[in-house]
Amino acid sequence: MSRKVWIFDLDNTLHDADAEIFPHLHVAMTRYIMSELKLEEEEACLLRQHYWRIYGATLKGLMRHHRVHPRHFLQQTHQLDELEHMVSTVKRLRHTLQQLSGRKVVFTNAPMSYAKRVLKLLAIDDIFDQVFSVESSGFHPKPAMRGFQHLLQTLKVNAGNCILLEDSLPALMTAKRLGMKTIHVSPKPRRPSYVDVRISSVLELPHTWLYKTYNNAECHQR
């Protein structure tokens, strides 16, 4: 059995969440903050953005500074009744993922129910061995080191055997500190030293040296 583990972020890595999903989530989170903290809309929006910049997830800031219950927050902000109309299928995505030898895991800051719904709508839910959500991390969302450590302990794998594909540079920095290989999924040309490969889309993965090195090596060992 292959020792390599391909770890995929979900939103803006496996699919485009910026177009429709994130705008809806931002509104829902702002309204939640307005209601729970008794703030005006502008102040709530600024606080949401501030916590996202500082912690990588609005939820982390709300938990730390306002004792917001994480499950209540996630349930209230991720209902998305029209999700099936917001997720666009990606041609060749399933085929690309199927070509990878080794375990495939989703690692997301989103709640489990949302992640499973999106993966099913993308028709790739059966490809992944495990979905590791923000609940799975003990509510230590990326880029927190503790969330990554929970992941590695759950998978029972060494960081050196993992390859993370992610749109967030802070998350990739944590992964590199642990010893993972890192792939930045982004149209921006910048490639920091802690990023091994940059691609515009997961569909470009088979053309990278990481894919050719690790995937071909694992195939030969079978």
C-alpha cells in the first residue's frame, strides 16, 4: 500500500468558492456577529475580516475572544439551502484525482456537513479516504499547528509522507514547518520559499515535478 498521502483543501482548491459560496457565508457570518455581539453591520463585518486575517478563520477569533459556541456558529452560518446551485462541477477533476496513487484526504476549515455536501455535488466524495473538518481538528482551524497535528495523529502518518494542496499561504507555511511537501493552488505568480510548487488549478497537478516524482515512484513500487 502507498505511503504517500495527498491532502487537499476544499474551498478555492478543489472548486471555486469565491464566485457564490463565500459571499453568502460572509453575509451569514456578519449577521451572526451582529446578533450575538450586538454590533452594527459595518463593525461586525470589520471584526469578521479582522479575525480571519489574524487567525485564518473567523470562528477562532469568536471562540477565543467572545466564547462563541463553535457548533452553533457553524450550524447558523453554513445552512446554504441553495448550495446545489452554487457549486460548479469541474471537468476532468474526478479523472485527475483518480490518477493519484496513495491516500487522498480533504482537510478543510469548513464544517463536516458542508464539506460532504460539496464533495458530493462535485461527484468526488467517494474518492477520498477521509474528510478532516474543523470539528475533526478540535476546532483548531488552519493554519494552527494544533489542527495539523490532530490530522497527522488521526491519519497515523509522518508529515514527510504528506503533500498539501492549498490556496492559503499561511496554511502552507505550517505544513512546510512540519515537513510536508507544499503545492499552492493560486493564479498569483508569487511563490514563497515554503511553497514547493504553484499551480493555477488542481487540474495542472499531473504536469508538476511533485506528481511525476511521487506518483510514478509509488506506481513502480506496487
